[in-house]
Amino acid sequence: METNFQREFVETEGFRRIADASELEQRENRLLRAGGFLPPDTPPSPSV
């Protein structure tokens, strides 16, 4: 039971961190575009 819990926690935490990083990247890109550092049609960088 403990092993199963740990595995599920790691998967859930990993997905949460990926989602948070994606949201942060989108926010940064919007700020950079607003500041004129990125052209408006810059595609999002590929996920690793």
C-alpha cells in the first residue's frame, strides 16, 4: 500500500509541476510579447 501511495504521489506531483511550469511559461511569454521582446506570432517552446 505504501509503495502504491508513493508512486501515485510522485505521478500526481510530477503532473502538477509540469502544469505549473507550462502556465508560468505562457505567462512569461505574454509579458515578453507585451514588452516587445517577442514577436506576437512566436510559437510556444517545445516541452522537454
